[in-house]
Amino acid sequence: MEIVYNNEYGAICAVKNSPNHECTLQLVIESVGLFMSRTDLEYFLTTVQKPFEPCQCPQCQGKIDKIWCRNPIMDLCIKFNGSISKGIAELVEGALFVLDMQDTLLQNNLTVKK
């Protein structure tokens, strides 16, 4: 695994030889690691960017203390306070920026020296 981007809230890593060829990223927050595709990560970002919209599920009943991310593949609920949501959004935005930059460099046959 190679760290794509990290901050004080977590890290996002690129996973080489992933058992699931679509899930090539791992989002790590605290001690939890989630394998995700890039599409999953983009969807997660849209959820994290609007943390003050109340969740309407029966368990939350309109409370605003969770990031709830649902799609056909995953059902993720992270309890948080307001400052954490900004840090997680920055983590995901930073990783997506780095991934976009890497794609652009590859498309133009440029390499990054390590």
C-alpha cells in the first residue's frame, strides 16, 4: 500500500493487487479501514460535504451527529462533531486531487520522481 494523502484525521492509501479490482483505495479513519473504489470515495465526499443536513433514518430521527453514507454497495455511519467533518472532507478532497494529478501525468506520459 502507498499513502495517497493523509491528514490528522486519517489517510487514503492506494492498494496494489487488491482482491477486488474495483476497490483500489483504502480510507483509514482512526482504527477503521474501508476498501473503496474511486466512485465510492467521490460519493462519500458528497455526503461528508453536507454534514449539517439531518439524517432521516428511523435511528437518527433528524439528529445531526453522524455522517451517513449509503449506496448499493456500502452502508457507512460515522459519528462525528462538526470539526471532524471538515477534516474528513479535506482528506478526501486532497486524495482525489492527488489521484487526478497522477492520472493527468500518466495521460501526458509524464512521470513523478520519487
